[in-house]
Amino acid sequence: MRYRMALALGMLLACSAANAQLGGITKPVSLGIRAGGYMPKDRPVGMSKTWFAAGVDARVNISALPIIGGQTVSLDYLTRGSSSVSAITLVQRFSSPVAAPVQGGVRPYFGVGVGVYRVHVKTDTGSDTKTGPGAKALVGLEIGQGLYVQGDYHLPAFGKVAGLRASGFAVTAGLRF
């Protein structure tokens, strides 16, 4: 699984680098890197309520339809100790039109998507892993100069894994290239 994620990340970086020379116009493909915190809904006794969250996003922007912000392929990694949640999701984004950003250059966006989630939980009594489908909803603000803040709600389609219900809310800040 790790080599697949590394391969996907490499392809995303290559796509972003190929489109970096477009300058001031909206890039057809951009790459974002973000980090922050994650709070799972339920967790085993003794497991911390706040986890580390990291993500990489590759955005495909559709300029012909400005209200439709485009599609995003997201790789999310949420971890605390030896437990982790990883996801690959395809998200449909919606945003304010390119011609009319909100005052001050701040541009809000939101999106919904589906993907594959892998949840691995290690506790004092053992460990368990499940992989399956899931959904993701997000809201965010592009602040300008490539900075953005995003809130994600992760919803794996399966129930608890070793006492952890992995659905939860992540708040991250990042930089878009």
C-alpha cells in the first residue's frame, strides 16, 4: 500500500511541475500540501482525541465553468502513535467564479467525493486493519499567495475498527503550488 501511495504522489508532483510555468493564469493542474489536526468520532479508551493530519491534493481546474471549481485527487494520512487512517479520494469542488473572488482575494470552496479508506488501529490488546469505501466532504478558503485552510469530514463506510470509529473532522492549512 505504501509503494502505491508513493507512486501516486510522484505522479502528482510530475503533473504539477509540468504546469508550473503558466505564471499568473489559473493553472490547469496544481498541487497542494497541508497539515493540521484530526479528531475521530469514537476511539478506544486511552487513545488520544487529537491526531496529526497531513494531505496532498492534486487539483484539476476547469476554467470554462468557473462556478465548478474542478476535481481534486486527495491523499490523506491521519495518525496517532501506531494507529492511522489513510485515504485516496476523488472530490468534485465548487468555488466562487474566477472573475469574482470574495473581497480581499479570499475565495471559498466546498466539495464532496468518494474514495478508498484504510484504517489501522493498534491498542494495548491487539491490532486490526480494515480497507473499504468511504466519502469525504470539505470546505475551505483560498487566502492568496498559495495559502489555504481546509476542513474535511472523513466518513469510511465501515463501522468500528478495534474500538475506533474513524469518521471525523480534520482541519488543515497548506500551500498550493
